[in-house]
Amino acid sequence: MKITANQLREHRTRGHYICDPQILIFEQEWGQGEVEITIPNLLRAIELGLKIEWLARAFLPIEARERFNKEDDKAWERYWAEIYKAWKCPEAKIGEAWERYQVASAGIIVQLFEEESK
């Protein structure tokens, strides 16, 4: 699936989780063209500070969104388990745990979009 800044604006007006600053960041990186939802593009979005979970909530059908929520909850639990470990063990790296969570979440989103496009 591909998305554009205009699609993001349309979804924003329907009450989804997309705010103007996020759309501006998207436009600065990708302009007005279509952007394929891929792992590299989602990881770049994360680097830019974009919140990728809105993508799943705004564009996936309800059944796929429910699957996203379940799988993302599992990734979130793993993240917090690592954070707890980091508090107990100073040499653990919290930033690395956050990166692993974001990569897991991006993978879930791409998988669901690929399944929906079949």
C-alpha cells in the first residue's frame, strides 16, 4: 500500500491520530508523492519522530487493526520487561529496547498491510 500527505490530511479530518506537525514532517521527507509502506520507510519515519501506530489505526480495516493492537501489545510488554530489567541492571540499554519495540511495531504494520493488499 502507498500513502500520500493528502491522504493523511483526509484521515486527520475524520478524527484519526494524525496531527499537522506529523504531516509536515512527512511532507518534508517525502513531498506530495506516494510512499510505499515498507520496513525501511517506517524505520525512517521513526527516525524522523513520526508516530507510526496512527498508520495502522487510520488505514487498516477493523479486523486488521484489532490484530495490530494485540501484536503491538505483546511488543509493548517486551519493551517494558526490558525497561524493568534496565532499572535493575544499569548496563542494560533503554534506548536499544525502544528501538527493538519500534522495529517490532513496524514489522507488524507492514505484515498486516501486505496481508490486506492480497
